[in-house]
Amino acid sequence: MAEVNKRTWVTIDLQALRKNLSQVSAHCPNSTIFPIIKSSGYGHGMISAARALLESRGKIQGFGIAALEEALELNRELKPRELGLDLLLLPGFASAGELSACLDAGISSVIHSEYQVQLLRDAAEKNLDLPATKLWIKLNTGMNRLGLSSDVCIDVFKEFSDSSKFPNIELILMSHLGYADDMEYGPSYDFTQNQLAEFAKIREAVQLLSNKKIESSIAASAGILTLPQSHYEIVRPGVMLYGASPLAKKTGEELGLLPVMTLHSRLIAINEVSAGSCIGYGATYTCDKDTRVGVVSIGYGDGYPRSAANGTPVLIKTASGALRARLIGRVSMDMITIDLNGIADAQIGDDIVLWGEDLCADEVAHHAGTISYELFCQVTKRVIYEYI
């Protein structure tokens, strides 16, 4: 059978993933770590990411995921209980059936709504004693997405701290920072300080209800990098593990993070286009001079964002080295077009990097009016994944 060239592919650098984890440990030496590997490890492959992270020497206590199906798959593949690890279902259970599945598999749940509390009461009445489980009680500190009010949060701690009724339940207090991406910007700073103050107040209140120390968690990637007072006992790194920035004014590269995902494609055509001619659907780009136009075999059908604007950078690897080029014309389903003026030795078959090594995903995301998180998660199934 004839060899077929790869059309589009992703390389996942697992060593870079582990090095980014070491940055978390350096920022939070006194905290244990719950890496967030939801949405298939932010598009990097959930199982592969989990295994690579476990090979590091970081103080990993467990993993956070956002769907019960992910949690059950991870439970089957990793057998976390045998490793002394917890799995945390971030949205928690949504029904009695999901609660039962979590309890059977030893999956911890976030409790963010009163209906979940009632489901736990009902399960306790039916089963007398719930099996050993951890409940992460989520306090709404101002993001107003998921979370209990302060009064309800305290009531829940009071109820489930009663060891005579719930002897096998361990409680953890958590919240989430909603606007911590720019501590130099007044509104971001003030909002975050209010969240931290509310969390500290309720943490103190619930601690008084327990005869043992209550572990707490509020810091995700932004808090880890900029708010040491938010680290507490457990931190939950997400996008920083994958080499991208959670901060508004800095890229992952500027933060010293290493790119884990590199998205590649190939140059499949080179055309000479006269000045005044238009490129692509909608004629969104008009050549201001005679232009050497390259066609690259990637588009929104592969997860490259259709919103990428004229001027979005790409990297072309030619015989003379890796050189920057720019997107011109609208992204289509299977192709993009790039300006090759000034890149004389570009040839058909050259490797094109869309983001990753030597081209920060945060920079590309800025040109596309989005964030690196979305770039990673939208890579589609027709793209080949290679782990290195």
C-alpha cells in the first residue's frame, strides 16, 4: 500500500505537560494538586494526560472532570482508588441514578445546589449509611454560576458534619474565581478580593462546626500564578498545564509555560495572484501587490477557527528554517490561504504550524477573538494525534 502523507496532525508533548505541572508545585509548595483534565484533557487526550501527570513527582491528590462519562472512563482506565487518588465530578450528580453511580465508583462530587443535598438525604435514608465519600461543598462567592449561598453552605456543613448521621462523609469547601485574570485592573482586583474575603469568612465559620481541619480550594490557574493567598490546601490547575495563559495580558510563553499541543498541516498549493485580486470566500482580502499565496490543508472542519482574522500568524518550516507567515482570506472548511511574499523557498509539502511550538496559542487566539482553551478543545476527530 502506498504511503499516505498526513494532512493535519497534532503532536502532544507529554514532557512539556509534566514541566508545566512542576510550575504549579513551585508556586504552591504547600498545596496538593487536583489537575483539571475535563473536556478530554482540554483537547489533549484525558487518559494520556492523566498518565503523564502521574509520572511526575507533583503532589497530585486526584483529577477534576466535568462529565460523569469522563469520570467513569477514567475510573476504568486508571483504577484511581488503587493509586490512592480521587476523581472529582465538577458539576456533581444531577439525579439519584448519577449519585448512585458516583458512590459505587468512589467518585467525589461537587455540591452546588440544594436539590443535590436532598438527593443525599434520600440516599442516606434508604441505605442507612452512605459509603465513604468526599463532598466538595461549593460556595457562591460572586461568580453566580454554580454554588450555594453563604447561609445554605453553612447549614450544609452543619448537617453533614454530624458524624452520628453521616459517619463516612468528608467535606471540602470550594469556590471558583470568576474575574482573576488581571490583578492590575481595578475591577478585576476588587471583584477577586471580595470573593477571597467571602471565602475566608465562610471557611472560618464552617471550620468551627468541625472537629477536624476542613480542606479548602479556590485557586485555579489564575489564582495559582498571581494570588498566593488563594492557594489553601488544594489547587486546581487547568489551562496552565497545557502551556497557555489564564491571564489577560500575558501569554503562556511569557509566563514560562511550555506548549503541549502543536497543530500541524501542510502546504498543498502555491499560486501567484495579481495586485487587486481577492482571496477566498466573501472576498475578505484584496492583494495590495502581486502576492505569492500558499494554500494549507486545514480549516474549521479540523478545528482551526473560522473567526481567525486576516493577519493571524502561522509558522512555515522551510529548508532555511521556521518562518512566520500570515493568514489572508477567510478560513474555509478544509483550507486556509497564507501570504508567502518574502518566503522564497516555500515548497509544496512544507510543514505549517498553526499554534504550539514557537507559535503561542494565546497569540493565535487573540487574532481569532477567542481564548486558547477553545482552540485546544475544538480540534476535531479527523486530526491525527501523536504523543511524544
